[in-house]
Amino acid sequence: VQRNSEGDGYIDLGKKKHATVRAFKNIPLLDIREFYGTGSEEKPGKKGISLTLEQWQVLRANVETIDQLFSEISK
């Protein structure tokens, strides 16, 4: 786990995409976002999505289904 300048933990997904767990207005969110810039000068872009804890739990509960859908289109 890496930390951004605000102390939020994030995972580097590659190709300048990060998955960050942070709070916005006291609501915990999983923020998956593209970044621009280089190195310590990276800034969040407009392209991204924020999931609430409940939405994350639904997504996580359906990982096998998503894997199956990926498998179907990768044939």
C-alpha cells in the first residue's frame, strides 16, 4: 500500500490508475481514478468512479461472475 500526499492509502493499478480508500464528507469511499502528471506531481483526473462501502461489497460479492464474463469475451 502506498500513501498519497494527504495520507490516504492507495493501490497503483498501472497505467496511471489508482484505487484509493478515503473519506469524503465523512463517507468512506473506494475511488478508482486516472491520474495525470509524473512522479510526486501526479494529480487526480476527472475520469474515475467512487464506490460507497455498500457498492464495494456488492462488487466484491460478484467477483466470480465478473471473472466468468471476462472469460466469455476472451475466448
